[in-house]
Amino acid sequence: MFFRATKTPDDLIRKGISLSKKNNFKEAIAYFDKIIDADAKNGAAWFRKGLALREMGKYEDSLTCFDKALEIDPNNSDALYNKGLILGKLEKNEEAITLINRAIEMQRDNSVSLYYDGEELKKRGKYEEALSFYTKALDNNPKNVRALIAKGYVLDLLGVPPKGVTSFFDKALEIDPTNVDAYLHKGILHNRIRKYEDAIAYLGKALEIEPKNVRALYSMGVALHHTKKPEESITYCNKALEADPRHVNALCTMVWVLAHQEKYEAALIYCDKALEVEPGYGYALSYKGYLLLECGNLDEALKYYDLVLEIDPSNMRAMHYKNKILGKIKKKKKQNFFAR
């Protein structure tokens, strides 16, 4: 068989896998052997050759390949699992069960490790890379609840339609019906797509399980505001702040709720508390500018929008309100001039 020199080991592996899927096992093995001849420590080639030999009924030869793969990488759970399957076919049942159970445990451990790798990438804003790790974690253990929830969360951030996102939260709840995070994320998602009654139901479930969950409490406040229940909305925001008085998002939610009820002076108090906790928080700075504008304090409002634009020069909302304030100041000066 002729191999082009430009073929990489990965190319050869892919070609061999493609041939195996078509039951062309002898041709596939020729590709895997080409890799092994060039690099006898290529564990993937040994493993794939073992799978092809297994399908051909050559169990002893297949075992040799899986053993080679395990010499190269003792943590290769797939090789261990398939070695167990072969031993089962050879009626070495006790050893087969031991290896299969070890492989399953290793896959679970791998799943946890992959999940945490995904979490690190998510924290750095690398959502597509994080998604690939959550997917690998679930390939190793489809019942990894945290990976299911994390995958749903990241898919939501990447703009996947709600149905595709909630399916992961639902799978998590099938495995663990008392999982607070799954109910919480469903509630937050339904808030965002304006299905507020559904949001209230899911957030209520989360709070039945964990009554002092801050995110669930202030998210409930948002949902209740949208369902025209202003007093209940404030009650839940207060509960969130009782649970954690310095939670910036809870403070800003209270600001948002009070501002929408036109209680601007009260909202300013909570806005200042948020800025005490996180002085450079753009959302709170922007909202303080808005509240000062509504209270008629134009010069102070302008200062806060200038601060926002120092942090984020492309903030369109801050630009809009700054121009609005400058227009009001200009108009006020003109009125004062003609009033002389």
C-alpha cells in the first residue's frame, strides 16, 4: 500500500478509523502499522490496531496491542476497558470484571479532572474551549451532573437557543432531582427569555432546597418585579442581602428594582453600597449616573458617566446619557441667560 510522505500520524489514524468503520480492518491495520513502524510509542495507534484485531476475532493479538497501549499510558481507560472485554470473551471472567470496573472508575476520575479543566477555561472567558472539556467529561461519564450544568451554562453564553440549553439542566435533574444549580440556571434563563412565571417556579424549587441561595433570591426579585409584584420583589432582594450584605449583584439588583419603581433616592443608597464593595464596577457607576440624572443632579451625573467611559470608552449607553446630560446642561445655561 502506498502512503504519501506528507501524511501525519493524525491523518493516518483518521484514515484507519474511517476504514474500520467500513469494516475494512486489514487495510485499517496497515495504516496503524505505518504509524507504529515510525513511532513504537504511539499509544493511539496500538489501541486502534487492537480494536481492529478484536473485530476480526483475533483476540490474543488484540490483547497484545492493548497491553502495548497500557505500557505507554497506564491511565488509558479505553484500552483497559477493551482489554477487559477481550478477557471476558476468553472466559477469564474474574480478571475481566476487575479491569472493566477499574476502567469505569478511571473514566469517572477523568471526567472530574476534565470538568475542572473546563472550569478554569470558563473563568478566563475561553467558552468554546471550556465547552470541549465539558463534552469530554461527559463522554467519560454521562452522569457527571456538574459537567451537564456547566455545559448548559456555556452553551447559553455562546447563544445556543434555550431549548438546547435547558436539555442539559433537565438531564442533570433526572440524575439529581435536588440539584439547586440546575433549578437556578433554569430560572435565570427563563427570566432572560421573559417567561417570568416559569422562572418563579424554577427559582422557587431552588429556594425550597436552599432557602438562603443569594442568586436564587435576587433572581426571584427580578421575576416578581416583571410580574407586577413590587413589594414581594423588594422582599426577596432584602432576603438576598440578609444572606450576604456585600454581594454586588444582589445590591445592584436592588438598585434596578427600586429604580424601576422610581424610588431613586433609595436606589442611590444601595448603589453606593455596591461601589463600596467594588469601586470600579462599571454597571454600578453607570447606574449611579442615571440615578443622579433622574434626581436632577446633572453635574454629578456627568462625572459618573465620565468614569464609566474612562473604564470602557466604547460604552454606548454611557455615551448616550452623557450627551443627554450635556444637552440638558446647555439648555439650562441658555434658560438662565435669558432669565437675566
